[in-house]
Amino acid sequence: MSENTITFEIDGVEVQGIAGQTIMAAADAVGIYIPRLCAFEGLPPFGSCRICTVKVNGRFQSACTQPIAEGIMVENDTEELLELRRNLVDMLFVEGNHFCMFCEKSGNCELQALAYRFGIAAPKYPYMFPADRNVDATHKDIFIDHNRCVLCARCIRASHDLDGKNVFQFVGRGPQKRIAVNSTAKLVGTDIDVTDQAVAVCPVGAILKKRVGYTIPVGQRKYDHEPIGSDIEANKQ
Amino acid sequence: MQDTNDLKRIVIEPVTRVEGHGKVTILLDEQNRVKQARLHIVEFRGFERFIQGRPYWEAPVLVQRLCGICPVSHHLAAAKAMDLIVGVDKLTPTAEKIRRLMHYGQMFQSHSLHFFHLASPDLLFGFDAPVAIRNVIGVAAKHPDLAVQGVMMRKYGQEIIKATAGKKIHGTGAIPGGVNKNLSIAERDMFLKDIDQMTEWSRGALKIAKDYTIENLEAVAPFGSFDSNHLSLVRDDGAMDLYHGNLRAIDAQGNKIFDQVDYQNYLEYITEEVRDWSYMKFPFIKSLGPENGWYRVGPLARVNACDFIDTPEAEAARKEFMAVTDGKPNNLTMAYHWARMIETLHSIEKIRELLEDPDLQGSDLVLKGDRRPEGIGLLEAPRGTLFHHYKVNEDDQVVMANLIVSTTSNNEPMNRAVSKVAMDHISGKAEITEGLLNHIEVAIRAYDPCLSCATHALGKMPLVVRLVDHEGNEVAKKST
């Protein structure tokens, strides 16, 4: 055991991680799934969606940003946290216009997959049905459907950190906060390319490659058979 | 126009054992004579508007949400239109045959559902039978074998849809230019295992419908019947083809009004009229005008319009059917049931033909071509000819959609049937019983209407809310 090894507990089970790891990264490494939405492997921690909220020594923390420390007691798979995460996903569903029944991301969508994992059959909050969300289809290979954006900022970070561009940015504050493109001429005026990571990382059906649609049959989509997080849990030690 | 305020009003709401919601109003004078009878479709749908702005490849999946009974028809009609949008005039053999299999599976399950679950209580127990037994539960109690057949036949068709579209309801199998999966050997063998049984049950159902019509011909012949034009797609050689063909319209005597019309030109031949008392439009043949140009679609129209059926047992059944009217078109409303069961047998024959075709296991699924701005897709849905017409802008967004749904074409015929039955069976009766009112529903049911699909006259008819006090005076009126 190296001096960098840190020992702590998740849900009463002793686990070990490496100094400097976040709780999420350490949990992933030992096959414990902590649900998440804005976190994405290869992108720096962001901590905005709060789906990965855990309790550390009794206090709420986001697992994607909080580093591990010797002896901490982490709560993850508890009814209290499940309820909190369920409420967050519920709110994301009602805040936008998420119509899974015809969305081409259905079956590959992380928001939908979280809802299934959490046992959400229908949101408990009233739908807001926002009427101000538009579709930007001006780019020849990519389209953005703002109805389905959950403001996770993956596209902003991927464009900047991975693609070396700066295509997306947040505008507005509070309920008016939106993703905007760095162009007055919509997506067509940006330097985004269909092969950019910014397109690939969208967890929902907001940024999509055109003309892909429903090419993957039902039954062969990412979450058709195994719930989200199964790939991490498969590594359980 | 006669003032209808003084007339007695009978309302049948909802009309039962049909898909969707509708109501019938019958206006009677003091001697209970029928002055007016109408079928109103009270649902309101707006799919032609919802789809605007959406990417074109979404249309086959989005628009099928019109309906939970025959979504496959909308899925495939939209996909056929999108094939043209992506510049594909002819699919690969595998794609075409997978879609046909999906479509015949759909036809088989929808017709079985209608015959066994919705219509058979009237035919087995009589139109006047007590309402407590005149339903599918009554059928299950008195004829358990038939009830089981109905369930199992529907299941068989639904499983075919699942195998080809991915889901039993609202699948994604047809994509612009082709399909997203083929049929595995295991799936094929699963369907072949039961096909003899399905064929046998289809023969039995056909016999019930045929015997009922012939044995009760005297009563059935005038029941809600009238001469009409008939419209359907037919193949190049005049054969019945439920998935693809050209438009043919015939009159009540069988004379062709037009024939082998490329449906890309349908607007030159068919147009629609909006009336202020229904959300459903009234299509008619342009050259004949709204008074005479209305037509029937669906099983009766298809069996009447085609020259032959290209599967042996269904063709033999068609000949028997046509012999009743000496080879002329059959204009009996109740003959829809018989025609529907001929198509059920035809569908299972086609399913067998397709399952034995190795093209279904092919891997060449999708083609691409040069993008076009407009696409029109037609097919014969269980309830009749289905029109999907789209325009798409340069950004791949749908900017116009026009749907003429089968039941919409049967709007005028159903209203005629309702009027005829009301005149023949209700007018002047001292007491109007539930059984008598069921006669009206029996006539509507023969058309197997899908009322939810059929209503989309968006922007043409405002919603009106009237607030009326206890004395019948209008206190307030609000319209959209």
C-alpha cells in the first residue's frame, strides 16, 4: 500500500483511493456507481447538476468535485439521497420539453436512463411547457434543440477544453439561463464541426448529428437492457 | 335552413366499440321523425402543426403518435414520404420486404382486433341483444374459442410489428431510405411455427363474416347502405396491394373515375372540405365536386376496386364476395366485415410468403440519394387509403404537413350510414330503446373508424364554449 493510498467508507464499506481523486473517481474505480449528469470522463469537475450529491460525514457534497480524505464516511445509496436525486431529475424533466416518446436520443439518453434507474414513471412536479425554446437547424450536419437542453455545460467545456474552440456559452441568469452559440448567425456561423467532442458529449437530445435519427433499432440502444451505471458496477471489487 | 331548436335531440355519446371519441346527434320532431342525424368527431388533434419545425427524420416516429391502434400505417406512410425527401425512389429488397412484413402484421392485428373484439358482439348476439352481454366479455363467455382466437391473432400481428419495428406500439423500424433492422432466422422461425394456426383461424373468421352476410342478406343489404364511389391503391396490374400502388377510383357501378394515378399528383384529384360542425374534414374527388365526389375507402373499397388478389385463398374469397353482386361493386355497409376478413386472410398469406423469402435476412438496409424538398407517401391502412404529404426546408425542417387519414375519407359515408339507419330504424318509433340506438353504432362500427387519427382540421374550426343557464339562455360565449 503506497503512502498515497487513502482509506475511507462508502455506505459502510471500506474502500481505498488515491490521494487527489474525487469521491466519484474513487468510487468508479472500485465499481460503486454514483449517479451523475454534468460529470463526464475527460472533462474537469463542474459540480452543477447536483445529481451526484452524496453525504460526507453528514454534510451534502457533490461527489464529482469533492476530493477523498482519510477516514471520511460517505453516504451514497440511501433512500434520502435517492429521493433528492429523483427530485432533481424530476425538475429537469418539467423545466424543459422532454418528449421521450419521439426523441431520437431515447434509449441512449442519460436523463431518461437516470429516470428509469430511479423508478420515475412520471414527474411529480407540474410540467412548465416552456414556449420560448427553439431549434437551431442552420448547420448542415448538426442541430440544437433547446427544448431538451439541461444546462449541464458539457458542450461548453468540451468545446473549450477538448476541441480548442469556444462555440458555446451560457447567457442569462436564473430561469433565463440558456446555452448560446458564439455567433450572431446561429450554429451555421460558428466553427463547430460534426466530429467535435462538443457534439458527442451531450447527455440528452439537445445537440445531435443530423440524419442519424433512429438508425439504431430499439433493443440495441445503450440503455435498452442494462440501467445507466451498470458498466461501472460491473467492476465491483 | 330549418330551425333545429324546436326539435327533440338524442345524443349517443360516446359512440362505443370504436377507436377514439365521437358522438351522434339525432334531431326528432314531435312525431319522433328523424330530421337530421350526424356523426360528430369531438376529438381535436394538431399533428400537422406539431411536426412543423421538426427534423424530417423525426416525422415517421412523431406522427405515428396520432394513434395507438394503427401507428404502423402512419409510421410507414411518413417513411415513404421521407424516402422521397432523401432521394430514394426504390428501397433495397430487404428494406421493402421488412416494411411490407410490418404492414401486413399491422393489418392482421388491427382487423382481428376489430372483428373479434369490437364488431363480433353485434354479429353473434344481434343488434338488440342486452347490452350486458353485447360486448367482448359476452363473447368470451359464450364463444371462448373465438375470444381466444381474437387475442392470439392480434398478438401474432403485434409480435411481427415488434420484430420489425422494435416495439409493438410506436416503433422506429422504418427510417428515411430504408429500415434499421432485418429479421433474424430465430424471429422468422418463431412466426413460421404458428402460421398454419393463424391461417386456419383466419379462414374461420372469414367464414363467420361471409355466412353472417349471406344468411342475413335480406336484413343486411339495406342496413345503412347506399351507392358510393370507392377509392384505393392498386398495383400496376390491378392487383390489391396494401403497401404501395397507384390510385384508382370507381363509381358505384364499377366504372373507373380515374385509374393508375401516380399518388404524387393526388392534389390534382382529391381535395377536402371543412364543415363547421366537425373537426374532421370531408375529402372528395375534385372532378365530381363535394356533392357527388365523396367516396368510401377501406376493406370494402379495396376489394371492390382491385381486379384480383395475388394470394390464392383470398382471391377465391374475393370471387365469392363479388358473385353476390354479380361482379359489380358491393355497396353494402355491412359487407365491410366480410371484406375485412378477406384481407385478414390475404395478410396472413402474404406474411407466409414474406417469411419464406431469404431477402428478409439481408443486410442491405438503407439507401441515400439527393435531397428533395417535398415527399408524398400513401399506403392502404387497415381503415383505408392514408395520405402523408410533407415539405422540408434546406435546414432539414418540416415546414408543411398534410394528412388525409382513412377515417376522414369515410366521414361522409359514415354520416350517410348514420342518416340511413336513423331513417329506417328510429324515425317515427314511439319508444326509442338502447337497442335501436345501437343500430346507429353498428353502422358506424362497420367502417372501423379511428376517430382520434382523423381529426386535425387545425385552424379551420374554432373551439367554442357556451355557458347556458337553467332556462337554456346563453349567458356567455367564448371561442379560441
